[in-house]
Amino acid sequence: MTIKEAQEMVDTWVKTYGVRYFSELTNMACLTEEVGELARVIARTYGDQSFKPGEKANLGEEMADVMWVLLCLANQTGIDLTEELKKSFDKKTKRDSERHHNNPKLTEHPTPSEDNKTLI
């Protein structure tokens, strides 16, 4: 599905099952909560923490929860995330086209995630 389709699907779901969107402020708080839950899973999966009894490595689920709330915020504030993402790519390409290639920190040491790569 495209980002636009995802925004439309979330909008339909909210209007069908959720009655209405939470306020923007509530959704911002929800987004912060979901990012925290994602951070917890990453800390336990890739960091030094271990999972507590009953917790699971639901990384994809937590990422999807973050995306869901972000799509809600975009919908209720009239943001076309497809267009904004295109602008972001353009901005980053212009700004960083050589920056990362010339950064010795990126070429000298592999990132920790390179040891944990999985196929999608």
C-alpha cells in the first residue's frame, strides 16, 4: 500500500470504528507513548536490557503503532505525508549528498545493527 492509501485506510477506520480522531494533543501524547514502547523493545533487543517475563520482541508491531498515530496526526492536520516525504528526500539529498560519504565515523566502524541484520 502507498502512504496515501495508508492515510485513507486509517481515516476510514477511525470514522468507522473509532467514532472520531482524538485531539491533536492527545494523539501527540499517544505518539510519544508509542515511541517509548518502540524504544523499550529496541533497548531489550539490541541494547543491554533483557526482556521481562511476558514481554516479547514485537518490533514490527511497535513500529506499526508509531506509524498509525503519525498517520492519524497527518490526517487531522491536513498533511499529505507522501508529498512531505518527497520534500524530505529532496532536502536531505541536497544537504547531505556528500556529507555522509565524507564522514570517517561512518566508514571506520560498522554500526551495531550490521551484526543483527535480518532479511525482510
